[in-house]
Amino acid sequence: MKKITVLFIFILLSSCAKKEETVFSEKALKERLTMVNAHEISFQELLDAYPNKKIVLNIWASWCKDCIKSLPENQKIYEKYASDTGVVFVHISIDRSFNEWKNALKTYKLSGEQYFLKSGWDGDFGNFLQLDWIPRYLVIGENRQILVFNAITLQENVLDTTLKK
């Protein structure tokens, strides 16, 4: 009986593990993002806007306490890489509304590459990411391979290792 219980727990845990994707799905690439000026672009267009650069994606929302709590530490990391022209930080909000997101940008004095994902958790992009927790960070290489798929903290040591490859 004990062996059956252990086997059941192993199967249950392994079925819950996220698949570590290395390439974005076509559906995720077609997902629409809204810029601060209300202009929409696809996720593919966002990637194409940064040729030959590594991209660090931050998926967040203004209602997420962990996201807001991480802002000061993340800012230090952004500043560390600010002079590295081969790296760009992109922030994608899954706020409930465009106006909530715009207000949060002002409230928290956020700048940089900011986008709003209207479909939030449930769209093709969120489904591709198997999004179940934010903040969520990804690192995308120059060739658009996903180098880091499922990070819930922006750790300097992981970035240092990944971005210097």
C-alpha cells in the first residue's frame, strides 16, 4: 500500500510540473499588446522591435502585492544592466483594465518598455506561459529562444549567468 501511495504522489506531482518551453507558440506570438499611447501590436512585433537583443520579460499587475513589493529590487537590477545595449527589459501588465494599468504606471513612477495584455491570465499568451503566478519573468535570447521560462523572482545571479552566455 505504501508503494502505491508513493507512486500516486509521484505521478500527481510530475503531472503538475510546468513544461519548460523554449519557443513561443504561434498563438502566443499573435497575442495583442497595448502600448501606453493605446496603439496595439502583436507579441511578435514586440520581439521584432528588439533585433539582436536579449529580452527580460516581467509579467505583472498593479493589484499583485508581490509584484509591487519587487519593484525597488528590480529597479536596482534594471539600473545594473542599463548600460548593456544588448539587453532590454519589457514589462507586460495583466491588470484588469487599461486605465488601472495607466494609473499604476503613474503611481509607481514606472518607465521603460511597458505594455498591457488585455486578455490577462486567460488569453493565448497566458495559456502558453501556463500563467498561474505573478510576478513571472522570462529571458529570451537574441535568436528568440526562451532561455528562462518560469522564474518568479528576478535574481541577479540567474540574470548574470543567462545574459552573459
